[in-house]
Amino acid sequence: MQFLFLGDVVGEMGMQLVARYLPALKKEFKPQVTIVNGENTTKSGRGITQKLFKDLMKAGADVVTLGNHAWNNQEIFSFIDQTPNLLRPLNYPGQDVPGHGWTQLNVNGTQVAVINLQGRVFMEATDDPFAAIDQLVTELQAANVNVIFVDFHAETTSEKKALGLFLDGRVSAVVGTHTHVQTNDPQVLAHGTGFLTDAGMTGPATGVIGMEYQPVIQKFLTARPNRFAVQTTGAGILSGCVVNVDAHTGRAKKVRTILIDQDHPYQNV
């Protein structure tokens, strides 16, 4: 079983890259499940709208995950409860959190769970991601759901790797998002969990993690607040990964990264 995953889609350019390349990538890799992180898809780079969610699904996503910008666009509260394949982090605090932190798919008779989780180090306060995922995975395993994919939206490499090792052998894959920089560590951990610290981003390549670089530099120079805007011109980048999983055992066989940019052109479009 193949999982195709695209890292944080940023702004209009990110959406254009998804529309252009995702159908071709699906044709090449033939994934059974395609997951896209869409928490930065709006023009401002913060949040998602119902139209953007539908556009990602139309381009080929089966599940759209979010992260710390899930609530930045108020429109989400009008539709997230009715869209089980749009996931906000499982460990958001509160008793009546809108939406869903995970979803279950039937893939040719195999039950597959996709989970969205958010880290706590250098991030907004949330409930403990380790405790939340531990409880849910225990429940899924009791229900004989062995194929489990986790998008861990977190800042630090240490927290992401720690979660991967914590879940090693219990889930099929842990793939990190949020930093917008693809890491060079695709691997299968000792007990069969596929792992990648960060899938990277899909969007403008010439700014600072998708934003125009001049305001960012000014903030570093002056230590004063500045208004950031998504880069809308220049080259683009598409980042993600493919995880091959044994559908019977839920163990990963291989993790490989996907990178499309000026230095790594994609020929199959």
C-alpha cells in the first residue's frame, strides 16, 4: 500500500503547484491514500477555506490535514464538522473542539487511519500529543486497525523524532510538517514505522518558508513586529514523500522523499 503525502501547501502558488503536479504524481506512484497538509493554503498563508479544501480534494487528495493555523480563517467553523476528511490536530484542548482529529478509510478492505497531531515545543499550548496519540492508537489497534499514518505538525526535530520512536512498531508512518523545510532523513525505524522529520512545503521557493523575505529580514534586524505576506512571484517548490506500507502488518517497507524545484525538475507533466 502506497501513501503519497505533500507538505504544507502555501498560498496561491502552492495551490497551483498541487493542481499541476499532484495528478501526475498519483499516476506515477499509484497511491492508495493521498494526504495533503493544507493549513497554509489561503492567500495570507494562514488557514483554509471550504473552496480551497474542495480544490485539494479535486486535485487528488483523500485527506487534508491542518496544524497551528487551523482556526485562522473563521469560515472553517461553518464546515469542518461536516468534512471528516479535513483534520485538525487531535490534541487541541477543550471539551467540544470542532472537527475531527483523525479519520478512517476503507482501502480495498483494509482499514486505514490518518491522524493529525500537533507538537508543544515552541508552539501554542495544546494537550499532550504523546498521551493523546497513545490512547487513540491503543483504541485503533483494539479495533484491528493496523495501518496508521500520522502527520505530526511540530517545530523541533527532537520532538518529532521522539514521537516517531515512541510510536515505532505501533503505527505505519510518522511524517513531520510545519517547518516548511524538507529533511534528508527518510527511514524505516527499527520496529517498522516509516519516519521523516519534515516533508517540507509546497509553494514559493524564493522567500523565507513561503513568505516575502524583506519584511522577515527587517524583523530580524530591528526586533520589531512586521507584517508578513506570502511570496507570489518567482520559482516554486513541491515537497513531500511516498511511504510504502505492508497492508497486512501495517509496517512500513520504504520511505522516499519527493522534491520538485528548479534544480529537480519533474519530467512527467
